[in-house]
Amino acid sequence: MEQFDNGIQADRIDGVVWRKSRRSNPSGNCVEVAALPGGGAAVRNSRFPSGPALIYTREEMVAFIGGAKDGDFDALVGDIAG
């Protein structure tokens, strides 16, 4: 299994498919996520596709997505999330 370090240039991660939320705005200010071999995930800023990617384990992503579903981060966007 290939090891990826935090801050790797996102365009140096070969063979992944970058995805963004259907809720992303049309101006391109989005967070994109790619599944990594072995179950982890890479996260990048869509405005800088060759910029740094943050690397997370599967367990870290499960915890984050669970927290987002539970509303743990709602205060970051105020009441605009609807």
C-alpha cells in the first residue's frame, strides 16, 4: 500500500478520482475528496487542484462525516445551512 504524507501536491496522487459535493457552489469554491488505496482519503481545495492535499485515515473520515451528520460543525456556517 502506498503511503501519502500530509501536504503532498494533490496532482501527484495518481489514479484517484476527485469528487465534490452536489451542494458545492458554481463559483468553484469547493472542497474535493478522493478515496485512497487502503481506505483513507485525500482532501484538497478545488481552486488549487495542484496544491497541497490533507491525508486522512478511514477512521478519521468516519469520525468527521459522523460529526457532520450529527451537526457538530453547524456553528461554523451559522444558520445558512438550512
